[in-house]
Amino acid sequence: MSENALTAPVLVADIGGTNTRVALADGAVVRPESVRRFRNADYPGLEPLLAEFLAEAPLRCQGACIATAGPVRDGVARLTNLPWVMDGAALTRVTGCARVAILNDLQAQGHALDHLPAGALREIIPGAPVRAGTTPARLVVGVGTGFNAAVVHDLAGGRLVTASECGQASLPLHDEADLALARALGDAHGFAGVESVLSGRGLEALYRFIAAGQTRAAAEIMQGFEAGSDPRAEETARRFVRFLGAVTGDLALIHLPFGGIHLCGGVARAFAPHLVRLGYPAAFTDKGRFSGLVKEFAVKVIEDDYAALTGCAAYLAAAG
């Protein structure tokens, strides 16, 4: 199957800590029938994974963009939870594309804003309306295999999405129970960071602490919580959401995203129907004399599993 340069799609990929999604896109629109999911543990690196995708759909791509769950420095991506490394030369080698880009996965989520399908956003906190004619900063916060956030600025020259590794910041502590949790996490991992709780493995660690050493997988914890069959899972969910509210409230005060906060990632989507009941709004706005300011920031959950793919496509389309 061949396509000329004017109609050829671009290749986009979202490399998470557990799975990688790869697809083709036209402009900023992902071809839904082309999306494939790969289990990272089955591959020694990204290149053979992409080669397999392209072998199954042989065509010419006019560009490629990947989003990675890890820091990107000088065009080199290093995944936080996998020993994978990828740079532009390797991406060109495997795809044959001269036009390539590598983004942090939260940067891709930021570039996806304004390109998401209808119904992709679930409102958690309404916030204050955005004044017409203004383009205030927005914030995307990812909660999945790991935790991270990126700020979205719409400037005269285009969209700027700044990367971070804020999931490695210190976990905020508010009471003696939090301090005991931090000590336990420190003993186990050497450091009690935000991601130590606010992630899939963090949910498991929090349950293990609450259940005095008993272990359950994250999916089992959510099942026990949603079924109401495990009081410890209910307590785990409540404390998880309290930490999530506190951390995102802190990030809101740091970045002042008057354009809104967008939660994304598999764990965020799993908790989305329960955030209000579990006290997320109260934890988010519990900032003393600045509580009124924090209430102005709208909070929504991105419920589109392919938003990072859309963001990669939008980034390439905007770059021309």
C-alpha cells in the first residue's frame, strides 16, 4: 500500500510505562482503525515495536512523533519505568521519516487540548469562566503508571507545553498518618515521592500500608472499592483522592492555570466517577486564605484513551 506525500499519514505513538499505543493520523486526526496496543514487556525497546507496526501496515509516512513517559533532554527520551532510550536518529531509522519529533507524554496531552472529540471531558469542578479573548495557562496532570504534569501556554507564535518530572517531588504530608506512610515508603523505596502514592503502583503501596502488609493489585483494589466489599479499599481510595486533590491544588497555585486543569491517564479515568464523592473538591481547595483563588480553577478529566496520540498528530500538524 503506497501513499503520495500529499496524502500520506503521520505515525504517532504513546509510550506509557506498561503499554504502547501506535497509530496513523491525518493532520491532527487519528485514524481509529489503525490504533494498535503493544505490551512493553514483550519488546527490548521501541524500535522493534515500531518496526512490527509498520511491517503490518506497509506504507509511506510523511512524519513521526512519539510521546514518552519520561524526560526528553536534547532530543533523547529516557523512559522513567523502562530501560528504553530513543532519539531522533533512531526514530528516523525505523520509520524512514526525516520529519520526526519526540515529546514527553504530558506534553502530548497538552497539544491534544482543543482537538479532543465531543464528550471527552468529565467536569469535576466548574471553576470560573474564561474571559472572552484571553488564553490563560492550562495544566494537564497525568495519573497512570506514573504521575506527571505539564503547563500549556497558547502564545502568539503557537502552543508551548512545558515538560516536568513533578511526580518525583516530595509527597505532601498533613498529619501523623501521612508521616507514617512517608516513613514506610521511604523504608521501601528510599524516598516518599508524589508518584509513590499517585500512580497504579502507588495505589497498591497505599493499600499495603492501610492493610498492614496485605497486598492486592490495583485492579483488585478498585473492584473491591466499587463493589463495597473491602473497607480497606474504600479507605485506600479516599486517601488516594485526598492526596490527588492536595497535589493538584499545589500545582494550581504554582502555575495559576486559569484556563483549567485536565486530569488524564488510566488511574485518573478509573477514579473519575468517584472523585466528587470521595472528597476531591474539598482536598483541592483546602489552601487556607488562598482557597477562594483555587476554586477559580476548573478541573476536568480527559476520558479519551488516545488523547496523547491526538496530541502527537496535532504537534506535527502545527509544526508544518
